[in-house]
Amino acid sequence: MARVRQIVVRLERPEQLFTADPVSPTSPRYSEYTAQPAMETVRELLIMRMPSKQSEVELHVILPPDQMRDGLAAELTQAVRRWIKVQNTLDVELASAGGAVGRRLFILGFVAFFLLQLASITVKKLGDASDDYFIDALGEGLGVASWVMLWFPVQTFTVEVWRSNIRRRRMDVIERMTVAVFAQETLPA
């Protein structure tokens, strides 16, 4: 049996699922669902909590009574599914581009690492012959700089691409999400 995860979102208008209002942090209306589009917050919540692939997700949107209308739940469910498909497409393209950039930067970073390491070793050997602290510091600095040159390419090539892949794998759970709409007075038990 699939586990159902319910997420409750309190909004003033249905459109806030996809478009954030300009709300100042000093306003009492400011919340995690008004700071950015509510669906972005919901998506990040679900990705961080890693629902299983068998999980079903219900999004309970609580709206003022004047925003309620017939067919709103089905309309929002379809809109959420379209939104997720677009987000998946964007994530695939971003991961693909990030992976390509990471591969290029990894090669350049490795070449820079190798050259800086050679320079560091050469400078350190020169420093062995003398007691010059400047030469010692330069040799150590080149060694540290060589490792730093690999940091961004390795992070882009591994962590960022890996994170995008996890996001895409979890999106199929969100793509099956159903939306239920409730007036503020009739909250689900």
C-alpha cells in the first residue's frame, strides 16, 4: 500500500502556487509560501525529505472562501503536473550543461593542478638549498593553489550533477501529486 504524504499550503490566491507576490519580510503575510512560488517550496521539501517512489503526495491548498470555485482542484492538479514536467526538462538541460562544463573544467583544472604542483615542487627544492622563508611560503602557496584549482571542477562534475539527478528521480513522485482545495473554515482532519 502506498504511503500518502500530505502537505498543507495556506495561500490567498491559487496563483500563488506558481507566482510569488512581492511581500516584505516585515509583513505578517511573509512565509515560506510567499517568499517564492509555493510549488518551489513544496518541491524542495519533498526532495529534502526523500519520499519513496511508492509514496503518494497530496497537496492541500487552503484558500479564502471567496477564491473557491468548482473544478479548481482538478485545474490545479493539471497545472502542477505541467509545472513539474517543465521543471524536469529544465533540470535535465541544466544537469547536462553542468556536466559538460564540469568535464571541461575538470580537464583544465587537472592541467592547472599538475603545472602548479610541478612549480611547487621546483620552488620547494630551491628552498631546501636556502633558508629563505619567502621561497618556502611560495612553494606551499603553489601547492595549496594547485588543490584549489580542482575544487570547482570536481564539485561541478560530481556534486552538482549528482544533486540534479536526485532531484529528477524524485520528481516522478511529485508528478503524481494531486491537489485538494479547502476553504479556510473546512480544514481536513
